[in-house]
Amino acid sequence: MFEGLLGSQAWLVVLGIFFLRVGDMTLDTIRLLFVVRGKKGLAWALGFFQALIFVIAISSVLENLENPLNILAYAAGFATGNVVGMWIEEKLAIGYTQFTIISSTRGAAIAEQIRAAGFAVTELSARGRDGTVNVLQVNVRRKETSNLETIVLEADPEAFVTVEEVRPVRRGFWRA
């Protein structure tokens, strides 16, 4: 029974299923992120190729259900493809983020440093649990997120910072 499971051709099929599924799920993960960002053309193209690869991968598994390694390769490729897709999407860093920065003592100084770095910032006065605070809002391209985070933390290590993804924006000032 184990002869067929461990033969070189069987291992090639297992590896093929694994890599097809990694490719399928990588494309699927990236496609989903483009769908959320409203990129219709890219989502369509990625979905087309993702579906082609999926059909080939699942067909390979279903042709030989007696080999449990095929099923394991399919599952491992699924899990790995999710992570690879997330990693690629993180490196692409497409889209925009909005920082909300709350500081009880250094709001004006943070805003000044943010502007000196070429970013636009909106300042608001607000009341927090312990009194008056400054709330700063800054929209940046995702590729600039770590740069802005560094500026804020250097200006006020005690600042409360949240970051959210935002949809494309119209008008206003954007760093060139």
C-alpha cells in the first residue's frame, strides 16, 4: 500500500498540489484585498487565474483520494498560500491609512513634526478621561505608515495611536 504513496511520481504530485494551492491561495488573498479596495480590474484578473489554478489543484486531489499526502499537501498549500498572500500584500502596501493620534501634552509638537516631514495633519481639541487632549488625524499612503509612526513615537512616546485603512480620497493635501 505504501509503495504508491512514497514513489517519486507520487511525491511530484504531492509537491505539485502543494505549490498549486499556495499559488491559488496567494492570488485569492491578494484578490480579496483588491476587492475591498475597489480595484475591479485587478480583482477580476487575479480571480480568473486563481480559479484556473484551483480547478487544477482540486482535480489532482480528487483523482487520487487514496493518497492522504495529496490531501495534506492541499491543506498545507491552503494555509501557506494565505500567509504568502498576506506577506506580498504587505510588501505592496497599496492604499491609504488614517492615523488618529491622541496626546495629552505634546499634540502641537507632534503636529509640527508631522508637517515638517511633509504630511498634512488636522488638529482637534477634545476631552479625555483626565482632561483636555489633542487629537490629530493624518491620512498617508500605506507605504509611509512606518515613517509616520516613527515621527509620532519620537515626538511623544506616550501618545495613543490608532491606524485604520481608508478608501481612496478626493481632494485635500497629499504628500507628493
